[in-house]
Amino acid sequence: MLYREFGGALFGHVLYLTGNDRQWAEDVVQETLVRAWRNADRLDREPGMLRAWLFTVARRIVIDGRRSSGARPREVDTGPLALVPVPDRSEQSLSAMVVADALQSLRTEHREAIEETYLRGRTINEAAQTLGVPPGTVKSRVYYALRALRRELQDGE
């Protein structure tokens, strides 16, 4: 009976309060009528008073909803997330595998020189100290290792 008599006006009022959010407005109207049903024995039966009570309860539910939405993160629809492009890193992974295979084909001393200088970011002098060889030897090994890598990678294509 309450819904038939006040439902339309209550929904219109709540729709305005919720900023035209139909779903939220429907939820508020439903919650308002549930509260009226729970408090049926205490409600004033005069239509004017009943209408005022329903509108007041609905307004307070909207206020409580706004307060609670400010206290927790906003819910988002996960539908649009399915359309977000995910970067394809397969080309990078494949390139890394090809380079790793090419590094394995190098002689041990050449591979160590490349690892120390390029992969670990050491200077020629630091790599020479780590490897226990003169800096000129590291330069030479890096030069020949890069030539061998270039040749290996071109042959692999």
C-alpha cells in the first residue's frame, strides 16, 4: 500500500537526491520501505505525516550513502578493464632467449668479458680487475665477442 501510494513521488525525490543514479535511487526506495515495514506499529497513519517520514528516511539513507562512499574506495565496473590493452612482451621475451642462446655459443672468456661489461655494467678497468686480466685484454675480448655475437645473430635470422 505504501509503495502504491508514495512510491512514484518517493522515487522521483530520491532520484533527484542521488543525482539521477537510478540504481542507487531504487535501492534507497527499497530500503526506505523496508524500514517503514519494520516500524509499522510506530508510524503515524496520517498520509501527510507518513509521506514526510518516508522522505526524511530516504534523505538520511542518501546522506549515509554519500558519507560511507567517501570513507571507502569507489566501486568501479570491471567491464571496461577487459578492453584495456595489455602490452605484448612476447617479442622482448623471444629476443632475450635468442640473445641468451647466442651468448652461450661464445667462448668462455669472451662471454665473461661481455657479462662483466654489458650485463653487470662494469667499466673496462673494473672488469679487468674482476677477471684478473689486463684492461687491454678485456677490450680485445669484448671486441671479438661482439663480432661473434653479431655473426651468430645474423646467421640465426
